[in-house]
Amino acid sequence: MIVPDQPTGTSEQLTLQVADETFRDGPQSLWANRLRTRDMLPAASHAAGAGFTRSNLLSGVGFEVAVSFLEENPLTRFRLLRELMGETPSTILVRSRNLFGWTRYSDDVVTFFLEHLAGLGLDEFEVFDALNDTRNVEHHIREGRRLGMHTSACLTFSESPVHTDEYFATKAKEYASYGASGILLYDACGVLRPERVAPLVTAIRNAAPGIPVEMNVHDQTGLALACYREALRNGVTALSSAARSVAGSNSVPATADLIALAREEGVRVDLDEDEVAWMDSYFRYVAYDYGKDLAPHVDHDEDTYRSYVGHQIPGGMMSHYVGQLEGLGLIDRLPEVLEEAARVRVDLGCPGMVTPFSQLVGVQAMLNVLDGKRFHTVPADLRTYAAGHYGEPPGPIHPDVLDKILGDEPVVDPMAAYADPMLPAIRAGLPADASDDDVFFALFCQPAQVEAMQRRPADELPVRELSPLGALVGHLAGRDDISRLDVRVDAGR
């Protein structure tokens, strides 16, 4: 449960409510979701013991990577983690009408999706629409309420002339009318500034009175903890964090740092800090085993911020940009591409720079620069966006750009198609004895991907040695060049 947030000046009455992102946002933001189930399981009971408000276990990208790259069953992962989490509520991140896939799904699929996951033990879910077109997720929220699930409706934060406090307040009011349990201010790009927090939170509260405000802020620009400090000062105590090895930079802040911040602000902390420290230690070992370095500490630099806030290209896509341009021998044109991305984003109505719109903006900017003409080559996905299939952009698409993209093609109302059932056709393509798990995978995966996943032996899910020290001893014991090992344990450490 979330303690209702309080007005400014009452921080001594508040209790920190931490949403743990060690299993979802952290590895998704820093490790491209390559964290395996076997390496999550040993930490689950410790996450439960830590006393988190909720633990986020899965997202659409995590689902896709588990099946396609790790050849692991993400539903099995969810079941195992959920069982080990005990009384700690589980949550997932749902991507608008795409859910866990890339098709825009109908109402009956949304209902099946939520009912099936609720049957697996899902307690809550977060749902976002990168355009903040709340109509796209109204059905999710109403169905979540029917199923008795806590629904955190995300306001996808972005910095632009369109994304004003009044804009977000309007969206929060719409979410409240659908029955959302909480309003989650979600800043995946890390562009929220501390001085913006107080007026923005006030506007959201006034628009959706009585509904708790939650925050998830990434640290690309080094401002996340400063924003969290302002959140605590303004009575927002439901904040997201992760174990240190999967925290910071493109991810959320580390839980230990959030605890220290709360104490500085006089906010009560009820977390078991020994369990938090255990998770930090364990995932430091996992990071070492994976060859992953800790994310570098980011100090805020105003010049860097101003350069970044124009295009807001995510870290993963920036790496893709660099690789492409290096392959073409055009890496010197990266600044030009980024400047063009900032222009394209405004031309397209300032969509939130998260999947899939960061890709649409980024690819079009690259094409514009390489073609030497703006919007001369337009991918099909951008035409789909401009035609309205994803919903209404935050701001208007520039008329000249819209004409170049669509020509005489009409703009559609995407909501009209959501009432047409899609589930019967999916079921018709499966054997008569297909399980609901089979239907779930058929919705979001290619058959060959599912077959490859299912061929992986079920016994290939070993639980990692719980103690990093024990694993080290086991590793050294297998070496022929070591005959003696002395271990010293310092009391109290």
C-alpha cells in the first residue's frame, strides 16, 4: 500500500515508499535486459525481505528479450519470482496498446492479457502511452480496477514547449476519471529539473485530488536525486530505485542513495537496510560475472543538458547511431544528426522519446541528413504515426511536414478499431488444446522464437550460489595452481 502523499512542509510525517526496479528498469536501462532468470531468483526473497512497496518484474522489452535472445520463458520467470516475493506486491510495465508486443491490440486482447497475468499472481501494473494519449489506456485502467489491481497510470515526462504543467494536469485528470490508483510521473529521459517538481506535482494533485503521485526519474543528466529531494519536500514518497549495480546513469538512482536522501529530509525509512545491502553485494557479483561495470556517476553539467534536451535520444539508440555512422565513415556528422533529431521531434509534435517514437524520430533524422533533403525518404512506420494510428501527438505535426509524409492520405481515429475483437483469430490459429500461455505467446512472439525457447531444457534454470564468497571459493577450489585459501571475516562488516 502507498501512504497518501502529504502537502509541502510535512516531511516528518511521511514514510519512504520504494518501488524496486532491480529486476526490470535497471537491467533494461543498463544491460539491455540480458539479466537471466537464474541470476534473479536468489535475490527475490531478499527483495521481499527489504520491505519494498512493490517490485517490478517484467516489461514488454524484457519479455521479448527473454524469448528471442535468452531463450527463457518469461512467464515461468514471473511465476518463480512472484512465488519468492511473498507479500511484496508484484508489478509490470505495460506499453500502451502494444502491451508486450508491437501490434496495436484490441480491447479483448487487453482484457485477456490482464486476466492471464492476474491469474499468475500479478498484483499491480504500470501503464504508459508515450504520446500521453490517455484514450489508448483507458480500457487497461478500467479493466485493472475491475480485477482489483492497483493501476499506476504513467505521465510520460518530456521537456518541450508542449509539455507544460497544465498539459500534464489535464492528462492526470483524465486518468483520475478512468479510476487510476496512482499517477506515476515517469521520466525515462532524465530531463526533469528539480525546480520543476513542486509546481508540476501541485498541478497534478489539483487535477487529480486524492490520488497518490509516484515518480520514476532516470539519471542521464545527473538530476534524478535532486528531483527526488524536491519530491520528498513536496510530499511525494513513492519513488523508484534499484540495486547499485543496475542503478544510475540511464537507470534510476540506487536504493541506498535514496535511503540516505530520505533521512536527510527527515522522512521515515522502514526498509531493511541489511537486505538492501545484500542485494547491492549480490548484484555487484552478478555484474562482475557478466563483465558489466558500474554505471559512471553523472554530475550535472548545464551545457551538456542543453545539448541533450533538444533531441533526448536514449542511450541505447545513441550507441546505434554511433555504430551506424562509424560503419559509413561518417561519425563526424553525428552532431549534425543530433541537431536534426531535435528539429524532427518538434516537427512531429514533440512525442515522448521512448519506444517506439525515439526510433521514429532518430531514423528520420538520420535519413534527412544522409539524403540532404528533409523528409525525402519516409519509413512506413512514420507514415503510420502521422496518420494517427498511434493516437494524438502531444502537439500538432507541422503542416508542411504532414503534407510531405501523408500527401492525400487521411488521418484516422485509432480508437474506432479497438472494439473489433482480435483474440478469436489468434485462438483459431492454435491447436484446440492450446493453453492460455500458448495464446499469450502467440500474441507477442513468432512461432520459431517460441519453439526455440521451448527446446531449451527445463532443468537449465540453476539457482546461483547465494553467497558471492561461496561462489569465489568454489571457483578457486577448481584451480590447480591454488593449494591453500585463507578467508578472514571481519565482524560487523
